[in-house]
Amino acid sequence: MKNTFVILWAPGAAWTPGKTVREQAYWDEHAEFMDRLFENGTVIMGGPFSDGTGSLVIVEAEEMNEVMGYLSRIILCIRVMGRCQLAIHG
């Protein structure tokens, strides 16, 4: 049975102030990856907050480890570059 998980993203130390999420470095790669997750039904809803304070992503998966697997590429990038912080709730 699939469970629903909420992922909250917030800008990290390497975030470029004054730029929107779509203007940040690596946006195109991020968007391409997320588009695939939307297309295969893993991500059911998501996007940036209108005030620029972060983003929300709603994911359906069997367990937290599955969510972490989807996000492992992004998480590595976040940790190395400090562009975002994230919290996963399920």
C-alpha cells in the first residue's frame, strides 16, 4: 500500500539571494528530474511557495526508504552545495 509523504524544502546557505528558484544554479537539471517523477506518478503535487521561502512536494511511496531513494541524487547535491534544506514527513 502506498503512503503519502510531504517534503518541505527551504533555501540553504548557498542559495543565491534575490533570485527565484527557477533562477538558481542547476534549475534545469532539477526540473528535468522532477518532471520524470511527476510523469511516473511518484510526485502527485509540488512547487515553490509564492513568497520564495521554499517548496512543497507530495510523494506517494510504500515507505520512507523509497522516498529517500528517489531523492538521493538531489540530497547529495543539497549537502554538497548547501542550496537547500529539506524535511520529509510521512
